[in-house]
Amino acid sequence: MSSPDALVFPTDHEGWLAFVTERPSAAVALIAEVDARLHAAGEAQTVDAAEVVDLWNDADIALHRATSEVYLLSESHPDEAVRAAAEAEVQRLEALGAERLQRPELFAAVRAADAAAASAGLDDDARRLLSHVLRDFRRGGVDLPDAERERVRELTDRDTELSLEFSRNIRDGRREIRVAPEALAGLPQDFIDEHPPQDDGLVVLTTDYPDLMPVREYATDRATRTALVAASNDLAWPENDAVLAELLAVRAERAALLGYGDWADYETETRMIGSGSAIADFLTRVDEASLAAAEAEYPLLLERLQQDDPTATEVTIADFFHVLSTLRKERHDVDAQLVRSYFTFDRVLPGLLETTGRLLDVEYVPVEVATWHPDVHSYDVVRTSGDGAERLGRIHLDLHPREGKYTHAACFGLAPGITDRVLPEAVLLCNFARGYLTHDEVVTFFHEFGHLVHDILGGAQRFARFTGVATEWDFVEAPSQLLEEWAWDAEVLASFTHGPDGEPIPADLVAKMAVADGFGRALEVRRQLGHANVSYHLHVDRPADLQAASEHWYAVTSPVAPLRGLHSYAGFGHLTGYGSCYYTYQWSLVIARDLLSAFGGDPMDAEVATRYRRDILEPGGSRDAADLVESFLGRPYGFDAYREWLSGS
């Protein structure tokens, strides 16, 4: 079966500069033509509702496609000039998107089409699109007086500018520390071999994940752990201090002008949770569910830390992962370094592809195409049926750190899937080591890949508004959190792991890992709750002292202490895209735990996997998330499965 063409990338510097400037300009020109036709349609005596829907979708496709391309390249291209040009285009395109939602003539056309929808015989999908777009117009300030509408436009543009600057400072904020060779005690030998002393006799450690993750888990030298975690906690500070302060002010003023109580109320209007006050209620519920278990776990961590450092009076975030790993080894016979020895990157990648391919009935076919960096590997996602092989989309995996690249792990849309028009494409930007991975990193890999396949399998939509992962933002993590469970299944792991003697990871070790993972779970949830509290309260309380307020919320949320006097909020990248809504991760996890219950203990159950793919992933955002979940489970989702998981079950 034929499918739309995939993107073709340039191969030289000048080509890339043209790519990130000329393609957005072409999209802007197309949108201008569409908007002129929409204006004319709105002024006609009898509006053609179907034409308005199609025109709006044409503009959506062009804007979505152009923005996705340059946003990805602003975070990943190795050439600073290309990144800068791409970032400027992101700002231009997002400003255009916001400005269109303030044009009375476009609003009139969409409103007229909505009024005529029933008599015009528009289907439910088209009517749903119109209702969402009308909501967007209202949220954009179209019905405000001229001066206030203009101020909302200025604030919206400034939000984009500040968010890009905030992310850029994190991306470019890599820190280094230098330690004596003996300070690497406890780290795996391959890590030590990869970090030889420099000319001054000291070893360089960076805040990049391949250094940070092993150090915070394996280093027995507390000073080493603390120094590197402290450097990471001050990433992008002081640069982002003023940026964030202004960003919070901009969002508060914008929310007030639009008639919302605060920024959380504005953000949650389009989400499952429904209101800003419901965030506080939900966080209280998570707090109550995790408190007793966390209070029981923490003294065990402190006691174990004091065996190594009798002067320790508290477990800090620099101690948490190491002490937890140590206790899991001693209490449950789970040696994190032994576990790591089974996970080499060159086996994890094909193992993940094979596992998700079986689960979702797809194949990943390698393709040799030009991309933005030699590290990138591209695959066509293909499904074979009685009608032949159908290309569903294309994925690009950019998985190792380098200077100037996004520093965490995330999925980036590249091309919005539109049936018979645009082939869906998406990208993983991660920062994995090229050798051994910790099991936590393997879980992260599965998680991010969950976003990737959701984007591709949900990419057969008519409307750009509903394609891929375009569900409510507090549901979007649920499919990814669900896929993490396949990284805990003994049979799945045995299919691609390879130990020191060539053997797969033993099933009894995986069982021990699962039991050990239950210990410290409540403390980890409270760590996430700390992030959610910071995210929410910085936006709602608007504290004058960001450092003091952030440290306060971490300190009162979890018994694991923050490192005092540091500025982790300056490197908290989720404060741009997730805003006040970091609660999303626990909200989605409640749903993910319930989705998992449908598999009945067999993660490779083909019948359930097919229903999951069809009911949850393939609809994209074409239906409300609660309806998708109820369709799959046969009932509304509940809190019980999450509560059982939190208790260690």
C-alpha cells in the first residue's frame, strides 16, 4: 500500500539554514492564503461549514508541521547557527498561531460554521474540531477589548520567548566538577576506565546523564555524589532566575486578563483534571496515600547512610539513589552494578524494537537517510496484513549526548500524521551512554518509546488538531508509563539481555528487582510530589524568592532533604511546557496502573494488546481520554490499582 512521502533533510550547512527558514516561510504564506479564504467564507451570506473546517485544518497542518520541524532542530542540531535560526522560527510560528486566535474575522467564520454544522450535516469529528477551535479563540482573547487583546498577544509572545530562553540556558548549561581518582570509589570499572585523570591528575565529571546517573547511584564517596548533584541542581543558574521570575509574571497577568483566577485555572481548563483547585486536591490525595509508607522507609535510609557516614543527620537528594540502591542490594540481594552488566546499549535498542514490534504488531525497518547528526538512526514503522505492507510512519532515534543538544529524554513530534496527506514522523532525543545502561535508564527508554509509538500509531487522523499524542495533557504520560512495565518482565528482558558469561538476566534476579523496587517507592512518589508542588505553587503563589519557595516545597513534601541554598528550579525544564501541571505524571500513573490490570499478568497477551492499540493509541486525540480508557477497560478508571502499587503490591 502507498503512503505519503517522508521528510527529506539537507546534507550541508547552507541547506540546513535554508530548511529552517524557507519551510516556515512557505507555511506562513500558505496560512495567509487560507486565512483570506476563511475571511471570505465568514462574510458570505451562507457559510459553507465543511469548507471552513477543511480550510482551518489546512492551516493547522501547515503550522503544526513547520513548528515541529524547527522546534526539534532548535534542540538537536549540532550547528549553533542552525539552532539559533530554528529557535527564531519557533518564536515566529508560535506568535502567528496565537495571533490568528485573536482575529475577529477568523472567529466569525468558525462561529458561523459551528452554527451551521447540524444543518450542513457535519460529522461528529468535524463538530468536535469546531468546538475545540472556538474554545481556543476564547482562550486567545478574541472577545476582549482591543487594548486588552493586544496586551494578551504581547504576553503570549513573551511567554514563547522566555520559554525558549529558559530551555536554551538549560541545554547550554552543562557543568563540570573535578575530583581525585580515588573519589570514583564504588563506580563500575568501565566507568572508571572511561574517565582517566587529566594532566592535573584530576578526573572530570559532567552533569550529562552518562556521568550523573552512575555517580549518584554507585559512588560511595558522599562528597563526590554531593558535588555532582549540586552542580546539576545549579544548572542554568543564575541565568534562568530572572527568566523564570518574568515568565511567572507574564503567565499570571495573561491569565487575569483572560478572566481566570490564576495560571493553573487557565491550563487545566483543557485537561482531564478540570480546574486549578483540583490540582491541589489531587496532590493532597497522593500525599495521603504515600505518607505512611514514606515515613516508614526514610528511617531505614538514614540508618544505612549513618553506617557509612556517622556524622550524617539527614538523607539528601544526593544520597537518595545511592542509599536506596545499597539497601536493595543488602535487603533483597539486588546488586545494581550486576544488573547493569546485563544491559548493553547495543542489545537494549534492538530488544526494545523487537518487544514493542510484537506487542503492537509492527516492524521497524531501518532506512538510510540524511539527518541532522550521524548518531541518528531512522526506521520506517510498517505493518503487514493481507493487503500487503503498509508504512505507518517513520521514527528517528537520537540517543547519545553531545554539546548543544537537549539534555534530558523526550519525544519530539516531527510531522503530524494526516491520513493520505502527511506521514507521521517523530523523534526521540535521549542522552544514554554508548556502553552499559542502568535498569532505570532502560525503563526511561521504554517510557519515551511509549510516546514515540503513540505519536505514530495515533497518526492516521483527518485533523491535525487530534493527531498523534494530541490527547489531554494530563493523560499523555499514561501510555508511556504503561510501557515501562515491559522493562520489568523477565521473559521480555531475557530476550535481549546478555550477561558477563553470555547468559540472559536470570528470572529470579528480575523477580528480586521487582520486589526491591517496591522498597523506596513511596519516597520516590514523594520526590515527584515535590516537583509537582513546586510546579503548582510557583505559578499560583507567585513567591518573591524562588529559591526559598522551591526549597520549602521540596523540604515539606519529602523527608529526603534538598541540597540547601541551590537553585534546581532554574534547570526544571518542565516549567515551560508543563507549567503549573507537573501533577500530570502522578495523574497519568493512576490511569496507567489501571490500564495494566487489563493484561492480567501477561504483558504479551495478543488480544489485550490489540484492543489497547485500537482503543488507546490509534484514536490519538480524536476522543476524550476518559472515553478512551473506559472503552478499553469496560469501566471508568479508578484509584485502587495505583494505591495497591504504591503499597508495594
